[in-house]
Amino acid sequence: QVKLVESGGGLVQAGGSLRLSCAASGRTFNGYRVGWFRQAPGKEREGVANVYASGATNYADAVKGRFTISRDNGENTVYLQMNTLKPEDTAVYSCAASQGFRPYTIWGQGTQVTVSS
């Protein structure tokens, strides 16, 4: 079973950047689809970006042009590069994995991102 651990969160000023990592252990997740999600206080969880086994990616409109998702299969890690951060990006960010196009069933514990104005 794949286990996911996120890291890289923290406090940053508006306009700054952070890179989140989602490291997988237990088995290789080369064939998995991996997504980043976020949940702000009092709000529902929302999808941020996905990267497919093929390397294809997609993004939520709110982060297009600012965030980049990528995967390093050799390191068994997926990254989320976040640039030009805004206070509204403040949330707990979690990664999730699934084989193929099945619903996400494997989740990490999350990492806090706080953007100050």
C-alpha cells in the first residue's frame, strides 16, 4: 500500500513562493494519478491540481499560471510549486493518489500553508 507524506508548508508573505512535496513510500506510484487539494478554515476541500501517470496535468482556475505540479518518479515524489501566493491560498494542503481514474483513496496528513498580506 502506498503511504503519502507532505512537507514544505509554512508561512510566507503575499507574492512569495513555496514548494510542497508529496513523498510516497510502500511501493512505487509511477502508475498512480496524484492530486493536490486544499481546505481553508470553514470551507470545503477543493482540488488544486492533478498529475497523471502519463505526465499530463490540470489545474483549478484559481491557481492556473501560478502553481505547477510535477512528478519525479525516480524520487517517488510529486511537487507543487506555488508562486505569487495570495492570502486566499492559505489552507491545509494535502496530496492524494489513485490508480488510473479511480476516486482518490490514499491521502496524506496535510501541510499548512499560510500567506500573510
